[in-house]
Amino acid sequence: MENNENSGKPQFFTEYFYYKSLGFTTKIKEVLHSEETPFQKIDVYQTESIGKLLTLNGKTMVSDLDEFVYHEVLAHVSYAVARSDQRVLIIGGGDGGVVREFVKYSNIKAIHLVEIDERVVAVSRQYFPHCTSGLDDPRVQILPKDGIKYIQEEIAPASYDIVIIDSTDPEEMAEGLFTDRFYKAINRALSADGIMLAQTENPFLDEYGLKKIYDNLRAAFPIVESFSAPIIIYPGAYWSFAFASKKYSGTDLNPSKSAQMKEISLNCKWYNPDWHRGSFALSNFHRKQIGQK
Amino acid sequence: MENNENSGKPQFFTEYFYYKSLGFTTKIKEVLHSEETPFQKIDVYQTESIGKLLTLNGKTMVSDLDEFVYHEVLAHVSYAVARSDQRVLIIGGGDGGVVREFVKYSNIKAIHLVEIDERVVAVSRQYFPHCTSGLDDPRVQILPKDGIKYIQEEIAPASYDIVIIDSTDPEEMAEGLFTDRFYKAINRALSADGIMLAQTENPFLDEYGLKKIYDNLRAAFPIVESFSAPIIIYPGAYWSFAFASKKYSGTDLNPSKSAQMKEISLNCKWYNPDWHRGSFALSNFHRKQIGQK
């Protein structure tokens, strides 16, 4: 925070990004929670205008204002395309938001959440119960493990139909989640119809090498596409996501699910199939940044 | 700026928005220009990572990083749909960026830029010559006038085929640019095939009443639609635009221009017709915020 808590001045949380040259700042009413886990620092703020805000190592992760965008997008875009969809793996995502969206589908039989830091789950249960509401569904299993080891060493080929990488930025412990070795291991972990989605940063603020990330994906999957959705609390808000699969394009929605997706959309705050298709129609800039021909 | 210029500390420009509860901050190297005109305060900063930045009354207007998005979108979305397109009016937009895009089309015969503050044009010529490069085209006429008076009192019906409202936020002198009275006057100023585009703020940070703005548009035009494009330097980056017309939907691109738009897109940094169509496919949230059934 910029100011001393007891000074009487307004308190702000500020995240600096893009080589610390830019920042997003939000006025806070109260620090609700603050702890150092073996993995990272977790803070929860009550803000003035965007509800509660969860940060990890000082980086914004989840806010009440816009959590629905990120969580709905990852779950419903993958499900709408998937031909096989009984077994879902989420790496990261300890706030539970993506799980909440997947449990809406009765034909999903198993949802595994591999979150390295159990404290993220516990803190989210306390402060974001509307995000964690799906975690007690009997189909959900929370595995407090390193997602990289889990994918590369622990599971049999074709164990999952959908894999979601709900990670932090490509640095420190999350760096390995953006390598070709990891993406190839995910390919192996996926069924023949398998689909992978991952958050891939802001193309305008290309601090981590977006083209390299997509090249790594292309080394592992025959179909690699990208789409975007706005996450207001993330650096520069324009957020890109990767869609990778063995067979299907991200705009090739499973026609047998068309009635189901229409119905699900009625209860979504963000997602609908028209938006889904439209979001894959990339600008020249987005194409260039990910090295798409 | 947050810090004293001579303190030796890094200098930041910060814009607070959404009831001053959130902010965007950018590290600056140098204040290139600062003046009070009869209408507003104009500042130009050399920033560390987003090039030059122009602000009006402390609000971000144009940066080298992303100016192409805003300017390409307003010009090419309207032109691609237009059946009549010889006479273009831009209200505001003294930085010249939208004009630069329109002069690419040889069949446009007249481009009128009604900018109330001549100093914005002069300062832009000095610091953003890549934006103002179209202003000396013989088809361009710069009118230093109040856009509201001009539209409501000075021009004959059906004077223009395309009208672009490139305005600041709906407050102070720009407030009148978002009223039903003004939109009805634009309808009158447009030819039978006429199209109007306007910037309409961030639907997530609804400080100005987005539904009311769109209701005002609906009171003036039979067809009112919305789309979005990211402007990284604007509050929350997710930016909405209104498309209003008497006859054509925003996704009903003029088929006789299809080859021309493809060719123009090759030299655009952002725009292409696929993106154009996709950007009108709105999320549930965007639809709700503008009161779309």
C-alpha cells in the first residue's frame, strides 16, 4: 500500500507491472487478511468499489467486480467445444471459480483441482464463498500438489478430457507452466478429443514473450488458437487465453450441446455462444503478438 | 503527478476514475508540454513504456502504445458498413487519428473535423505527427466550433453520411454529446443511409449511466448496437462504442467493399473485417449494461 494505515489518508493498494512502469491502484477500506504461506504472500482487501480483492505476492488475482468473466470463460469455452468431457483437470485456480462453473454440467464425472497452495483454497473459502461454492460437490477432488510434477510424472496418458491452466504470471514457480515440455505432457495427459485452455497475459504489455509461449504450444498441439476477454483488475485488462487441442477448433462448438449451452448461458453473467465465437476473431495486433500466420 | 519533479524519485502520472476509487498510473520521463487553454488543461508526457501520452484535464486521451486501436476502429467499422460514404463529420478528435484513417479511402470527398479547442490540434501536430498526418489532405476541413451548436443549429439535414463522436467523458462540456436531443440532431444531419459511431465508456465502471446513454440513442435511431475494443490507457481498458444507423446493422458489412476492406486491413495494425463482426457479439454483461433485450 502507498500510505501508512493509520495516517487518516485514503489507503490504496497498487500493483505495478510492465517492468514496473505502469500500475493499477484501488482504494481500500480494510485489510481483511494477510499471510505468508510456504509458497507466497496472500492478501485480501475490502475495496471501496470493486468488492473484495485477493492478491498473491502483490498481484491481483480475484475481485468481486469481474471474477465471473475469467471463471465462466475458461469453463464454458472448453466445455462448449469438447466432444469428450467427463474428466476435467484444473491446475492452479485455488479460488474455486472455475470449478463452480464446471459443476453446472451433470455429465462431468470428475473435476480435479491441483492447487499447490492449500491456503489459497482456505482463504478463498472464507472470503469468496461465492467462488468456492462448487468445491464440496462430490465429483470434485482437491489435490495439494505441484501441477508440473503431477502432469509430467504422476498421471497416465489420456487421463483427462479438458485441462485448464489457471496460473499466475510466467515467473517464479509458475514459469514451468508455460514451457513446451509442460504443454507436451498435457497433450499426453489428454484424451484423443482433448482440449487445453490457459491464461496467456496481455498482448499489449508483452513482458513475458507471448510469441514464445504460443510457439511452445504449437510444438505440443496441432491446433493452437487464442481469444480474449477483459479482466479489469489484471494489467491492462485486455486478457488473452490460449485454446489448444488435438482435433477441434475453438469455434467448432459441439453441435449436440447447442440447446444445453443456450440454457447454461441464461444463467451466465458473461458467457454466451455468440460471444464465444466472436472472441476468437482476432485483431491484426493480437495475431501478430502470438505469431499467428 | 504524485511526486515532486525535482525529488529524484521516479515520476508518475496517475489518473483516478470510477468515483476516484481506482487509478491508472504510468512512469514518466519528462513533461513535454503543459498549457491551460480557454477550454481545458492539455499535458503531454514522455513516458517510460507507452511512448508519448496526451491528457486533457488530467484524463488520458492518446498514447503511442494503443492510439491505433481507437482510431482504426472508429473509421473502419463505420466505413465498412456504409453504403453512402462521401461526407464524413468527426466531432472532437483533435488529435487527428480518426482523420488519418479516413483519408485512406479515395471515395471519401469531404472530412470535417469539428474540434472546439484548436490547441489540441496544434499540440497534437507537434507531439503526435503520426496521428495528424492526414490533416493536411485537401479533403479535410478543420472547424474550430462547438460540436453541439454545429449539429443542432448550423447544418442542413442530410449533410453527412458518417458522423463520429470522438469525445471526452459525459461531463462538463462533453455532457451534451450524450443526450437524446443531440442524437436526434445527428440523425437529422445524416443521409438516409447514415451511420453514427461514438465512444461510450467502460461498461464495468458505469459511472455515467450507460443504459441511459443507449436509451437516448434508441430514442433517436431505429438501429442501435454496441461493440468493444481495448484502449489500454482508458479506465479499465475495456471500451464500448455505439453504432447507430437508420438502415444497416453494424455487422451488415457492405458486400461491394469486401475486396477494398481486405486490402485496407493489410495495412491496419488492429482492424480486419473478422474482428469487426466478432466485436459486435456481446457478452451477457455488456448487453445488460446497455439495456439490450
